[in-house]
Amino acid sequence: MKFRITSAIVAFLWPVLCLAVPSGVQQPGSASQAKVVGTIKSLNGNNLVVTSDEGKEVQVTVQDSTRLLQVNPGQADLKQAVTASLQDLQTGDRVLVRGSAGPDPKALTASTLIVMKKIDLEARHQRERQDWQRRGIGGLVSAVDPETGDVTISVTAMGVKKVVVVHTTKNTIIRRYAPNSVKFDAAKPSTLAEIKPGDQLRARGTRSEDGSQFTAEEIVSGSFRNIAGTVSAIDAASGTMSVADNISKKTVQVKVTPESQLRKLPAPMAQRVAMRLKGGSQEGGASAGAPPSSGAAARTGPPNGGNFPGARSGAPEGAGGAGGDFQQVLSRLPASALSDFQKGDAVMIVSTEGGEGDDVTAITVVGGVEPILTAAPKGSRDMVLSPWSLSAPEGGG
């Protein structure tokens, strides 16, 4: 394998490479060659334990002859990489390791190790998160035109809809949630052909002055499920809750993972949301603090006004509407645990589509919503939450 090929891989696929390349892939013409992409779990001398992006642990041995390089997030070429040492490595760092595999498939002797420091990734994530909030838009897909590369989305808040045409180009990065994925930054490379009406889509780029056109630098789409109902059972041991869903009229088994966002609304906040739902829109816009629809909630622009904590003014049209961004409100509430919920609680949930049957994985679970479910029409899209996780967008998301 020539080093220039490795440079190209890093140039075009970091950090996508760190999300999508399977570990243990053998190189053409050399059955003993392998690679792993993942995160350093532990270090002991010249031995590393790397958790691959498939969740497998691989024992990596670093030799004196191993070439160690450090690259910065977004770095375009390994020519700009700097030489690293074993002492520079820390738990949480992202690594791409190439080397020879022995009889044990879970062991690898490194010939080349490329590291991206955790602290540098976190700094980039923060910048990108802010950029998505500043230049992002989201909504429900109503049409896709593969010939023009345009995607039409409906941005809705409290019954007020705005149609926006999202333009893609050959340079637009397109990613998509995988089934049962709950992490925004784990979205996989995708194509326009995978986007379909009914999907939720989020884009980052430049909007027109009137907000009706949007040129996307990057888009992320996914199919999600909204659940609103009453908890019928909780199994703390398996990390699941059963919910009698008002929308599908079925009992749904919801898996709660460490990545799931659990929150409980304070009673006064839930009452304010319910009052705004009952009152509808004011002066042609959404009332401040009201929960947007599944499309509108995906927007991450600064909220314009509103009574909720953290609301700010001055959002451009289409970035946050006239109401506070409910997802941002949720992110500022204290985290809850599964043990904070009990049978009989009213909940609103955004989940993955999942596979067969009614088992899903929770992205967001919100309790304390009894007033909201009473005020909103059953099954209405105007009461559902955002599927988007703003936890640590990687690679622009």
C-alpha cells in the first residue's frame, strides 16, 4: 500500500473515515494486513486497547518502528501531519491504525498509527455545533427532485408552514441516520436517492433573503418515529419502557441507551407550552416557547424571544421562527434517568424507526408533558419533538 493512498483516505474521509471504515479490513494482496479505526480506551506501555467503531476491542502493539503521525481535524493532507510519540497518546483520542494481524483477530501490530487528539476534536465539534445553529435549517421532506438536486421541505411551527427549497450541488455532503442510530455525528455517507418524502432533513448552508431558498453545504436526513402516550411498564434492568402510544394506538417497547436524552419538564413550563398550544399562533407566527413540529424542531437557529431559559433575540427568518427552539430548551434542562420515570407518566418520545416490530431506540424522552398531551390534538404533528441530537456534531453535524 503506497503512502499516497493513505494520504488520500485521510484527506477525504477524516472524520467520516473514523465513522464508517470497518476494522480488520484486509488489504489487497496481503492477507496479514489489517486496519482499525476507533477510539483509544486504555494505554499500558506500548500496548493500546482501541474500541473500534463497530464496538469491538482490539489490542494494538506499538513498536519502535511504528510510524506515529498526528493530524488536526479537517486537515487536508498528511504532508501537514506532525510526528507524534507514544507519550502523546491519551484515552479518548481517535486513531487509524494499520499493521499486521496475527492468529488473534483481536490483536494488531501497528506499522502506522495516525492520531487525532480528543481535545482538538472537541474544539472543532464546538465550532461546528455553533455553525449548525447559526446557519442551519430543518424540516419535513415533501418532495425530492433528483434531476435538479432540489429537496423541498416544510418548516412548521404551531400550524404556520413555510415551504423551503433546499438546493444541493455535487459538492454537498449528504449523510443519513442508520437504523437504530441515536447519534447525529454517527450519520453515514448517503445519497440524494435515499431521501424520501416524510423524512426529516437538516441542512447547513446559505439561505436566501426571503428564506424560501437554501443552498446546502451539508445535509443530514433520517426517518424517525414520534411517540406520545403513557408509560405502561418500566424494566430498569434491560433499560426499556413500554408506552401506550396515542399516535399508533399500539404499545411500543422503547430501548433507552446512554446516548438517549431524558428530560422532565417542570410543571410551570409544561403549562405554558400547553397554553400556547391551545392559543395557536399569534400574529402569523408561533408563540414563544411552544414545541415545534417534527420538522420545525429540527431547526437550530437562535430562538427569537420567548420566555424559556436561554432564549435570545435576533434570529433570522427561518432560523428559529417567532418561538423559542424547544430542543434548545430541553438541552438546558437537567438530565433525567430512567429511574425518574414510572408507570402512568405521560411522555413524548422521538425514536429511531428501528427494524421489525414495535421495538425502537429512544433519541429523546420527555416527561412531565401531561398538560401538553391534553392540549394538543391526538397524533398531531404540532406536538412532536425534534429528532436531532446536538450533542457533538462530527464532520459537520
